[in-house]
Amino acid sequence: MLVHPNFDPVAISLGPIKVHWYGLSYLAGFTLAWALGRYRASKPDWPWTKDQISDLLFYVVLGIILGGRLGSVFFYNFEAFLADPSMIYKVWQGGMSFHGGLIGVIVCLMFFARKTGKAFWEVGDMVVVLAPAGLFCGRIGNFINGELWGGPTDLPWGMVFHHPAAGEMPRHPSQLYEAGLEGLLLLAILWFFTARPKPRMAASGLFLLMYAVFRSLVEFVREPDAHIGYLAWGWLTMGQLLSAPMAIAGIVLLVIAYTRKIYDRPLGKT
């Protein structure tokens, strides 16, 4: 049995200024995605420049922050928001929805695509390759905060979380499961998948499908939000419900991609 380190959520405190680990995890995710994007843009025949990657990440960050926070509030904490509307600004307390962030990013990418004259799906295919880097760091932030733990387990790596709602029983460290699956593994899959030219929409479709699969699997061992609980059958969670249309959309995009076969890079180039 393991015990959560019970990190202080404040990483740096300078008088009234407090820098939270949760915010730093997002900063690390954006920085890693930016570095990976610029590295890929430096490759010969890649239809992106380093400056375009930097501009793109600005739009992505905007979409994640606005959409992620709004999604967390409206999908998971709407009643709490009605009781205290100011909670929407308290991002340092945690509470960012991937599905809300995805919607926010899609909207911002529409503006970016129009501004740069690139096709929307060309932009989307670039973003999804970098997104798992941010997802990995975000889940590490959840772990540091000691939130979003899993259900009880007797496995050797079960972890006791220092929270009254978690009790003193070992639980699945589901944040680390998600960091590994939605972050590192998905990053590796998409990175190698897109190393050679793929049809437009293929990378986006694969991302949506694989994220939905990984997220849904982890939801079976992740404790559902206490104020929502299971939605049906004693196992269906809000995360699984929101992931279902993602999986369907991913399959549809993959079918369209390999039917139309529109390429943004010359075949045979890497």
C-alpha cells in the first residue's frame, strides 16, 4: 500500500502572490507541446513554420482555459456555480474539463484556420499530436492536488489519499493511469502515426477514438464525482457519457479520411 505525499498545493508563495502546482502543471504542458511542435516544424517538407506553431499554441491555450473551465462548471458543477458564481474564476482549486476544453479548442481553431488560410482539419491534425503532452501534465497536476482518485483496491500500488471523502482505504491512483494512457501512450501513438503523411482528418480521428477508449477504461476504476455519481447501471459515468460521441466522431473521421485521401504533405516524405 502506498500513501499520497499530500503535496502543498502552493508551489511558490511570495507574500500575497501564490503560485499553485496545478497552474504550473498546465504551464509545463503548454511548454512541452510548444517544444514538440517547433521540433516537428523544423523537419523538411513539414507544412508548418515554428512561428505558426507558436501562434497556434496561443489559440489552443485560450481554448483550453476558457472551454476547460466552463465545461467543468457546466458539465460537473452547475449547482455549485448557481450557489457561488465566483467559483468559475477559482481555477487554482482545480476543476478543468477535458471535454469542455476540447469544445473551446475547436472554436479557437476555427478562428486560427480562417486567419492563416489553412484548412480546419489540417490545423486539427497538428494540434492533436501535441495535445497528449498537455493531458499528461494536467493529470500530474490532478495527482499533486490529490483529486480525482480512483475506487478502492487491494492491488499493491493502491494509494491512500489524505481527504475525508477518500477515507483511509487504498484507492486506484487513477490520475496516474490517465497520465500514462491519455498522455504518454497516446502521444507516442500519434507521434509515430503522423511521422509519415496521413490523410487529412486521420490524426484527429485517431486522437478522438483513442482518447475516448482510454478515458472510458479508466472511468471503470475512477471514483465518479460525488455530487453526480453513476448515471446508470451502477457503472456509467459522466466521463464515459461524454466520451461516447468522441469515439463515434473519431471512427467517422477515420472513414472519411481514408475515403477522400487528401494529403497535406507529399507522399513518401517524412
